[in-house]
Amino acid sequence: MELWELGAGELARLVRERRASCRETVEACLRRIEAVNPRVNAVTVTLGERALEAARAADEALARGRPAGPLCGVPFTVKENVDVAGSATTLGIVPLRDAVASLDAPPVAELRAAGAIPIGRTNMPEFGMRWHTENALRGPTRNPWSAGHTPGGSSGGEAAAVATGMSPLGIGNDGAGSLRWPAQCCGVSALKPSLGRVAQAGERAGPTPFAFQLLGVHGPVARRVADLRPAFAHMCGRSGGDPWHAPVPLTGPPIGTPVRVSLVARPGGAVPDPGVAGALRRAAEALTEAGYVVEDAQAPALARAAEIHTQIMSAYGRVHREQPPAETVASEGFARFWAAFEPVWNGSAGEPAFDPMMERASLARLWAVWMSRTPLVLAPIRTHPAFPVGADLDPGWLAGWPETMRTAVAVNLLGLPAVAVPVGVAAGLPQAVQIIGPRFREDLCLDAAEVIEAAAGPLTPIDPAPLPIRPDRA
């Protein structure tokens, strides 16, 4: 087996046992990027020279008898809206192509401190404001399972890079399903941590948009649930100057057995695609066989939670629409997406909340009471699989989008943790589910996700699917 095929934990173990060098792990992933990235365009910038220098320094330290860090020699990639010192944080827009960061974002710094080595940046839509990954600066990322389907967004480049073996580990973020939805589209695992768990920005960071402070979190992407654990543990280690960072223990108190799980198979009454329904059924069976008690349920006030999320996010979107004007920085695809989706935001978000924060607190109390009886929730990420590229530019198609994403965005509004885990393939596309837990109980979510993964088996790494043949070249 090639080194690039291994997970983060396996690579770290090989380095600790001196069966592989840090340089070898980095070189393996750089070769894989060179071989497959032209077909998916997931990695936008390769940090090859710096990564090799970091690997050389680590190997020399190990040769001198220095103990290996927990993730020593593990390569990782970073989405282009997370700071990596010496690399541009572009947000996927042309005017920021030279906006080179002077410091690492806290989670990047923490992974470096554990011995991991950044090897590249990954693609995203402009401002992270689309569920498909494409922009005027870097172009589109292709789904490695099917070039005709979206890889998801906004962490679509990260999910595609991990799925194809270019990186065993990645950092993205999730404000409206932006880690979990690409994980579903590309067949990988992702952890959306509790709000406050992972520091968002360092002490020298500028103003952070209110919506991202309230809804968004940084989190890891990997091919195995087990690899999410060490990445998460180190990502949330220190505040890095973030005043809202919550230094909560990684493992909470026992909750008794058997653990009860609410299966939300039809969120808000939405009927899932047969492939998604099958994934939910298989995940529920795996949990039941492992001793969990799974009960059919409906999440309280789910539709209203999604509406409040939409109202907050639409305000965030209008800021980016106006400053700078989107027409001057965005791709044609983004402009068309915005024109198609703006009526949905403005006209389909339910009754405006008099005080969104007050209503958010009321919804959080409802969920806290519900989850005190059944601590875990098994639900779809999106009730449908990856959509054909371009579908999200159709206003009629987009009108039905919010209903399909209710459980994903409710998690963001309420600041809850959730793990996306793949559960098989249907019609040639990966299927996945999410396990949602109480605040700061990522440990419960990861435990259940590992049970599901053990029953379903991993789906990646994979070689990218062939690009479609254009009629003029047939």
C-alpha cells in the first residue's frame, strides 16, 4: 500500500516507529497531488518547498532522539479562508489573491505544534457563499466520483483532496453545512465542532462577520472517523486569542447505557432521496446492533430553526454582495447563483424574527430538553445526494433547497457538534449521514460515527472519475 493511501493515524504511527520518514510521507502526498489534482482541481496552491523543509527538520530532530509529536510527519491541507503563514487567504476571490497571512490561524498552529505539516491550500466558492465549489480565481473543483456532479461547498476542495488521497487530513469550516455537505458529496468524514470549541481567529485578526461568529466553526476532514479525533483534539487545544474559545474537556461525563438515538428520517416532513433513506436505515441498523436504542422522531421546531439561520445568513450574504460589489470580484457562476438564490433568502425565510438571538435561545432550550432524553440524533445531512453541476443556478430548483438542508443548518444555528460519516454508494454517488450531539459532546458523536463506519466500511481514497468527453472532441 502506498503512503498516500494511509490515514493520519497510520502515518503518524509509521513515523514514530521509524518505518517511514516525514519526508517520505510529504513526498508521497505531493506526488499524488501532481498525479490527480489536474483532474479535480481541489488543491489550489502546493506548499511543496516549505513542506519538505519542515519534514527535513522533523526528521533531523527525530534522529537526535527528540520525541515525535502525536501527528509528526502527517501532511494536511487547508481551505483558502483559513490563515496559513506565508500563504494567501483568498476567500476564493481575485482581489485577495496576494493577501498573504503573517500568522497561522489557531487550529493550523495547533496542528503544526503536534507535528503535522501543511502541504497545500484547497478550493472554495467565493466568500464561502455557495454549496458548489467554483470561483473566478481558481475555477471549479470536480467531484472525484462524477465530474458531472458537485463536490459540495464551501469546503468542496478539501473534501475532494482528502477523498482522492492528496491529503490524509484537512481543515475546513462549516457555517451552513460547509464541512458535512462536501463530506456527503465526496464520501469522506468530517467533524463540525460545537460553537466555541475551536478558536476561529488569532489575536491579530481583523473583524469577523457576525454571522460567522455565531454560525461558523473550523473543523477537520479525514477519510476515517478515527483520524478526526486527534486532529480535533489538537485543533481545539488553545484559544489563540479568540475571546469566545471554550476550553472544555474533550470527554464528557457518562450518560448511561443504552445510549438513545433519535432517528429523524424525514426532517420537517421532507421525503429523502431513496439513496439517502437507505443510508439512514443502514446507519440505524448498525447502531442498533451495537447496543444503541434508535427511535423514530421529529426534531423540535426544525423548520423554524432553519428559517432563523437563513435570516442571519442572508444578512451576512448581503454584506458580501455590496462590499465590494460582487460583480467586480465574482465568477459568472457566483453571480448567477446569487441572483437565483437571493429571492429564496428574501422571500422564503418565514416570518422575520423580532429578535433572532432571543428566538435562537428559545430553540436551543427546546433542543436541550429533547436531547436530555435522547442525547444523539441520526439525520440526513442533505436529504438528497450531490446535485448535477449547474443545478444550483436554476431559481426553480433552488426554491426547494432550504427544505433539504434543515437538519444541517439547524446544527449551525444551535452551535451543536455533528459528525458526517459515509454509508455506502447509490447510483454511483456516495451517501452519508450525520450524528448530532449535545454541546461539547463531540466524543459521543465520534463514538457513534465509528460504529456506523465499522459496519459500512470506508469509501476512499479513490482515483478521480474520468472527465466527460466533450461532443466537439468525440
